[in-house]
Amino acid sequence: MCISPAVGRDASLSMAVPPARTPSEARAALRDSASVGLGFVPLGVAFGVLVAHSGVDWWWASLSSALVYGGSFEFLLIGLVTAAVPLASVAVSAFLVNVRHVFYALSFPLDRVRSRLGKAYGTFALCDEAYALTAGEQARAWSGRRILWLQLFLHLYWAGGATAGALLGSLVPDRVQGLDFALTALFTVLALEAVRDRRRDLPTPALALLSALAARLLFPGGLLIAAFALFTAGLLVRHLTAKDRPRHA
């Protein structure tokens, strides 16, 4: 069998030039989390400053961000703790604020994670920002390790910012305003991204707004519970109709 010089030359070149290295899962996840991390750090600092100004020991910020890891509820929890609210009321508040995570599990790609320990941490570290990042088109090919690294980096962003804010909180004057709006601003950006990614479906922010308006008109005395119930029903209806909708080639 005769091998042409061109084929031999191409083969030798392919052996001499090493293949391009793909970035590791951790490096790729760090790059993926950078945009949200830039918002997580100042948000965590704002939470830490709030902890320091509330008169609670600084390490409460580190403990809460590491073990609770629920940004919106953690902001609420500081007020509940300082007001000595009964434990039952704290539990109900935690349920109402975080019940949305139950529906995140319907489409969060945790099935790509193989180990039980990884699944346990992925369930614990499931937050709005991690869900938003993994819901896009570019995340459909991400592996389970990459998703876990993404969640870990987001967790570290939040815990590090909260600890720094609590330690440096005494240097921030009490008259500074706008720190409590940091969480709202981050959720607004995530909502805009969700609208851009789901143009063909009823956007989730629009569904939430309609649920809130309907609850305000129909159940003014129980606005929060009614709005959550209507929003939950709307999500279930949308999920079932999308599942039964015929797919066209």
C-alpha cells in the first residue's frame, strides 16, 4: 500500500501539534458565574452591612450565608430575628418566600449530576441565579460537574460578600440609602434576561404580575398567599399545556 507524501506530511503535523485544550469544568463554571458574581458580591456586602447595623454579631452573616443561603429570606430573617418573631411565623415566612424552589426542580438539570453528595448539594444550593443561568440555550450542553461548580462559585460569592460586609459594616454610616434595593435590582436584571430567552411563551414576570393584580382585586385581605397560589396554578397550567403541545418538525 502506497501512502502519498501529502498524507504522510499531514499525519506528521497532526502528531507534532498537540490538540487544543478545552477549559476545565471549574474554569468554565467560573467564567459562567462571573456576570452574576459581580452582582452577588455587592449584594452580599449589603446584607453584611445590614447585619452589622442591626446589632447582631458579625459572624451571623457568615453563618446565615453558608447554611441558609437564601438571599431574599436572609434579608427578611434579620428583621424577624431582631424583632423576636415567634419561630412558627419565621417558618411560615420561609415557606412563602422559598416555595418557588419547588417549581425550579421541575426543569433544573440536576439529573446530570451522578453522585448523591453532588445531588444533595445541588438541591441545597439551588438559587434563582443558578436556575436563570442554567435555563438558557447555551447551558443545555453543560455537564453535571460544571453545574455544581457554578453553584459553588455563586455560594462563595454570596458568603464572601456577606462576611466582608459584616466585618466592614461599622465603617459604613447608617444614613447610606439604597442597600435594600440591591436585591430588587438583581432580580430585575434576571427577569429581563428571562423575557429575552422565552419570547415564544408567556413570560414568567408577566404571569407573576397578572397573579399579583388578580390577588389584589379578588383577595385584598390575603394578597401574598393568594398571589402565590395563583402564580403556582399559572405555572402548572403553562407546564402542562407546553408538555401536551404537539411538536412540529
